[in-house]
Amino acid sequence: MKTHKVNLLLIISALLATIIGCSKDDAEGVGSIPEFQSLTETISSLPGQTFMFTGVISDPAGIQSINIKYEPWFLNKTIVKSDSLYKTYNLEYQFKVPSDAIKNSSHTIPVTITNSGGKTITKNVIVTLNLDISKPVMQVLQPINGATVLIGNGDEIDFDITVTDEELSEFKIESSILNETISISGTSYTYTKSLNVENSGSYTFKITATDVTGNTTVMNILVNIPEELSFDVMYITDVTNDALLVADLFGIPYKTDASVAVEEDGFVFTAKYYAANPNTQVRFIPQKSSFAPYSFGANPNVAGELVLGTDASVDPIVLPQVGYYEIKMDLKNKSYTVTPYTPADTPYNQVYILGRGITVGSSSTCINNTTGATSCWHFNSGKPFVKDANNAYLWTVDVSVADEPNDEGANGFILNANPSGWAPFWRVDNAEDPESTLLGNGQNYVFPDDALGKDYTFIFDTHLNRISVINR
């Protein structure tokens, strides 16, 4: 029995020796070394961003494992292909940088390849946390998007464009009349150019700025180049932004008178205006609710020269003294004139507001001033305006507007200057969208539902037949 055990041990020992010897021979027989055919050795990223290790690895003996290790980021990834030994392997491994990593810091991460014979090779990947993901910043000072410039004999369009970035690469401008691609560098670049336009029309300029990382910023700028401008209506205003143009119930801006002469139709407009303060600033606009796309003002360096703008930044026409002015503008010859004048009509002693749904202080225009009875839309219930201390033609009154609780019917108003009779009276030219008052004529104005429950100031000029209602 002992003899059999000894023989079995000898057999097992011989088998193990054979196996170990074969394995040693196999390992010693692997003469190849793993090779990086390619490897992205420099990577830019950011804290919290994900990047990828990429490369191509080969070994004729077969690749046993790939290890990527970096203890500061708790990275220790070993890729083992247990199904077969790849002689060529495409490395693609994503890793997210810890969010608490320090921006602009640099990190060396070893990538180690082991083949089937246990032989290894290591290369380092340098990860720098300085990735530029910001697009270039572009500022277009000229031309203004949507600008309108009359065609002339010189350079119609001036370009003044500045782009900034950590490192710029390219500036490009594309259009049907101008195409340029410029290689640039550094952190800032300014493009300036004056362009002569031979044919009228609308032109769109596509402007592209690119940085070295490939981030791009694109802006499209539209410029209109007409032969001439003409309009059916023109307004004058002393407000300075679009919000104020639409903040009133009605009356702002003020409509001008259009010339009906054949050669002036569409080009010449005359405004009459009262300047309540010295150096009042006014501008002309052909669209009622915005300063864009057209606005007209003065050239501050050339007296009487009318200039075209695209917003409220156009220089205003200045009225130097308090008083009435006639302001005439001519689009054809790009001129304007300012003429002060004194009204010749007789001022009224008092002006009243009549109607329904209107309260002045605590007094309703539905309460008869003599009897105290309910009497809406009646001259006996009219409530007085306050005359301006400096202008006998100018009147104001603060009112509250609400649905009249004691009388059915429309909530609205008319004006008169007689507490004992109807005449003289004023109504509005257009009940839907008033622009002026008509003496002894016109339509009753009815407040829309969304105007109820609000407070307003009425400003009425009996000389200009102009009324505006603004929110208080």
C-alpha cells in the first residue's frame, strides 16, 4: 500500500514538472513587446467633464490586459479580454474628471499594456484641465442689424466688428457682395471696412468667428439699401424708448401732417408741437409703436440735416425754448426746419371731461354738479381740467376709470368747455385708436375692458387738438 502511494506521488510530481516546464517555455518563447500604434497623449478637459482615452494597441502574441491608473482621481481600470487574445485592440475608454479637480492643472496618467507573455509597455497621457468650451464673443458696432441706409455715391456700409476669445483662429464674412476669410490669432481681433454698394436691395452678412478649439459664433446682419424712403404717415415723439411708446392708453406718439403736393407726397411731413421744457428732444418715426426699423433725428454737427437711424439712439432734434414749434422734415433732401410760433386762436376759460365710468378725485362724471342726481354723459356732470401755469391752451386732469355701478351703458368720455351747454365740445377722430380731437365733431371714445380699474392722466391741448391718456 505504501508502495502505491509513493508511485502516485512520483507520477503527480512528474506531471507538474512537465506543466511548469511547458509554461516556462511558452513565456520564454514570447519574444514580442506590446506596441502603441497610436495613442492620444495630450488631452484637454475640465473638472466634471468626461474625456476619452483613445489609441490602437497591437502585439502578435496577443494582448492580455490594459491598465489605466491614477490614484489622485481614484482611477484604476484594467481591461481584460477573456474571450480571446486580441493581436490588435482599439482603446476607447471614457472617464469623468472629478468635479473638485483644479482647473488648469496638469495630470500624468500611465497606460500599461501587458501581452500574453507577461511583457509590458507603458506610455503616459497628459490631461490638462484647460479645455476651451466658450464660444468667441462677437460685438458688432456697425452695421446695426436691420439698418436702412439710403444708397449714395460713397461707402454705404461701415463695418466695425470685434471678436474676443482665449485663442482665436478665423474670422469670416459672407454675403452676395462681400466674402472674406481671415486667419487670426490672439485674444482679440477687430474687423473694419467701408463697403460701396452699387445696387439697392436687402443684404444679409453672415459673420463667423472661430477659436482654435473649433468653437464658433455666428451672427447674421441685415442691411437695407433702398433708393429712397417714403411713408404714408409720420409721427413725432418726445419719449425715448419703445416701452414708453406703448405705455399710454392712446395719444403717444403724435401724428404729423403729410404734404399732399405731388412732389412731396410721402416725403414731407410737418409737426406742430408744444415744448413744455427748454431743450426738449424730439424724433420722427413712421411706425407708431417702435423706433425700429426707422427713426429720424438731427445731425448734431450739421444744422438742419436730417439723419436716419434704426432706434432711439439717433440724435434728437432739440427745441431750445418753451413754446410752440412747427417742425418740418423732408426725406428727399434729408433736411428739417424748426420754426417757433405763437398761436392766434383764443384760449378757453375752462375745459371739462364728461362721460361714464370716470372719477376725478371723489367726484364721478355721472353725478350732476347741481342736483347730485345720476346724470352720465351730460355737460351738467362734467368735471374740470386744470390749466397749465405756463400755457393757456394746455390742460390736465387725473382720473380713475371703472365700470359705472349706477348706470348701464358704455364707459367713455367726450370733452367740452361749457358747464351749461354742449357747445363747444370735442370728440376723438377714431374711437378705436384716437390720434387727435375734433372740435364739434368726431366719435365718442369708449374705454376697452382692460382699461377699467386703472388710473390715468389726460393731457389736452386745445390749440393742437391733441389729447393723450397716460398711465399714472
